[in-house]
Amino acid sequence: MGIEIERKFLVTGDGWRTAAHAVVPMAQGYVNDLAALDEGGQKASVRVRIEGDTARLNIKSRETGTTRQEFDYPIPVADARALLALCVGGLIDKRRHLVHHGGRLWEVDEFLGDNAGLVVAEIELDSPDQPFERPQWIGAEVTDELRYYNLALASHPYSRWTAPR
């Protein structure tokens, strides 16, 4: 079992684009939806993702915040395509830009489709209170805001938000 320690931030401006050293197209979906978790019937999200020419099955515990249990397994791309057809809610389409800053790897997700216009950066840490250097293009922290989690975006896309962004 792995433990994911991750913080999530909104991105301001385009300063991160020139620093990106790789871009990975991603398509992902969820076998369960946010309602199943909210109702207490399930305690983890089950995600299938195609990342470029590879695929993974991922299970994350329900907690919001910086620390969650995470199980991640490679699967054949053909299996991932079949699983995506079984997913509930919408599919997440995004480009992940990999950016090194301050000795850390930042993953900047630029969402497409129903979530177009949303750009979020994540950094994985070794401990919840580990210090790190914030790039100039990092905005507000949204680690504890459920609506920015991919599972929530699949059920309620950014394009349908009515509250101020």
C-alpha cells in the first residue's frame, strides 16, 4: 500500500508553460461516482487512466486533504479502454505538464472538454508539513476543496459551476 501526500493549487498565468519539460495526454474515468462516496456506500474512488501509451488502475481512499491511501497498478491499454466505457459520470480529458521547480516535480494539469479553462498544479511531498518553494505561477491552495478533485470534476464539470471560480 502506498500513501499519497499531495497538495493542490490553482495556477495563475502561463509562466509554467516555458518551464514544462514534458506533456502527457491523459483520459480518465471513474468506475464509481462522487454520490456513492458521499452516501457512505464506498470508501474509495476507483479510477482508470490512459497516460500516453500506457494505462493504470488506481484506487484512492476517500479522505480529502494532503494524505490518502493509494493503490496504483499498470494494466493493458485495451483493458483501460474497455473500463473507460463502463465508467460513470463524464470522462476527464487533460494534458499533464511536468515542471521542475525548486528541486521538486510539479504536475500541472490543463483540463480540456467540459473542464476546459481549469488549470491545477499538484506537488507530491514526503510529509504533510514538508517545506517547498512555490513557483510564481502558483495561486490559491485548493487541497481541501473537494470540487477540484478529478472524481468531482467527472460528476460536476468546471463548465457547469455557478459559484465564482
